[in-house]
Amino acid sequence: MKFDQLEDHVLWELISKGNSKAFAHIYNAFSSDLFKYGHKFTRDSELISDVIQDVYVHLWESRKTLSIQKSIKFYLLSSFRRKLVRKIKTDKNQEALEDFHYNVSWQESFEEVLLENQISLESSIKVTKALENLSVRQKEAIFLRYIQELSYEEISALMNIQVPSLYNLIFKGIKSMREFLSSSNFTARAIGFISLFLAC
């Protein structure tokens, strides 16, 4: 059975009935995304891995009573974010969440996309500088929308922000990036790719 071709509600029905192969599929499909997302909040890879395990263990244990009708990925990201933020806030050994947020390297995910599309390292560095001008919430919202490909409604629920405010947050972030890149001798090819990639 090709699990990646199944709609989420069908896949979840299999998991809820105890199909361990379907469960292994969603672990393999999304654990890497969760790990990357976790690094936007903390440098502690062990903590991130522990929280990912907790999320999947809870998911398996709750499979008979939990209902996921639309997006399994959204459920996992939402549950993971909530658990990780709670852990960071309660762990005295962890750097304060807001302090870390302002130092985090969200741009790594965008650089990966650029390099995958053969955009030069020089351009990647300029993207990094463009991202430095954005607020933390703008970076997270753009990451979730264009890297993780969540819907505006899903991001709204995940970040606890109203959809109209989210539209405005992302629009202003993209506008700021485009203006910076246009004024910094960014290559025409790279600007074209960024404009397509960040099209609203």
C-alpha cells in the first residue's frame, strides 16, 4: 500500500485501527519537519528529539479516541509546538524563549530552498540579510506558509493570530524582503525565483 497517496482522513483511519505501518509512514514523513521547526525555538537537539517522541507516543496511545479529519501534519506541528514551548518555558536550564527567538537562524530553511534551486551562495547571504529585517513572528509565519506549506487558517490556529492579521504580517514581511533584495543588486534570476516562491 502506498501511504503517501492516501488522503489524510483515510491514513488516520488506518492508524486509529492500529496499522503500525501507516503510523511508521507519518513518523518518517514528518519527524524531520518537526526537528527543523524545533530548531527555530531551541538549540537543544536532545530536547527536540524527546518532544518529538512524546508527540508520537501520545498520538499512538490516543489513536482510538483522537479524530484527525484534515491535516495530520498540522496536528503534529501544533502539538509539537505547544509541548516544546511549554518545556522551554519550564526548564530553568533553557534559554528564555523570547531571548532565543531573536537569535534563531530561520534563514537556514530559506537558504536550503535557494541552493536546491541552484541560486548562488552570494544570493543566499543576501536573503539572510533580508530576513534579519523581519520580526520573529514574520519569519515564523513565512516559514510555516512557504516552507511547511500550511494554510493561513492552520497558521492562524498554530500561532494564535487572527487570519486578517496574519495576511498583513506575511504581506509586510514579503514586501520588506523584496524591497531589500531589489535594492541590493540581487540577481534577476534570484529575484524572479523569490517572487515566485513568495507569491501571495
